[in-house]
Amino acid sequence: MSLPIQSAPTYTTNLPSDGREVKFRPFLVKEQKILVLAREGEDTRKTLDAVKELIHNVTFEKVVADELPMVDLEWLFIKIRAVSVGEHVTLTLPCQL
């Protein structure tokens, strides 16, 4: 008897630039690892490429991230992160006194 394969929930959003509906799933540990590795480096190009790869993967390879305007990339990334990690972020800021 094999283990059942659990599928991730699917969400939808409309892109701000053209209103197109996009389906996506939360990112998995392997995609989060790609983001962490890209963030550890100081190359912004690698970070942007990692975000594009993540968007391509979690949209079931239906969205070509290289063809999206930056506003849509940011929108999708925020929506994906919200369903993957959570909508709330705890900030710790140093006192500038």
C-alpha cells in the first residue's frame, strides 16, 4: 500500500496590469530554499531570477515570469508568500537614539 499523495491547495488572483486570472499554489520547501540561497548572496539579479523561477513553478508553469511587468511580479510574489508563510510579518527595528 503506497502513501497517498497530498496536493497543495490552489488559489487564484487577478493581475493588476491586465486583470488576467492566475492560479497558484503555496511554495514548497525546495522553492523556499531557492529564495534563501538567493537572498544570502548580494547579487540582486540572482534574487530576481529566484523570484521569477518561484513564480513560474507555483503557477503550474502557466505564467512566464520574464514576460510580466514588475508590478505583476511583485503582486504575485506577495500573494504567494501570504498563502505560503502567512500574511503577518514581525519587524524588529533598532532604536536610532
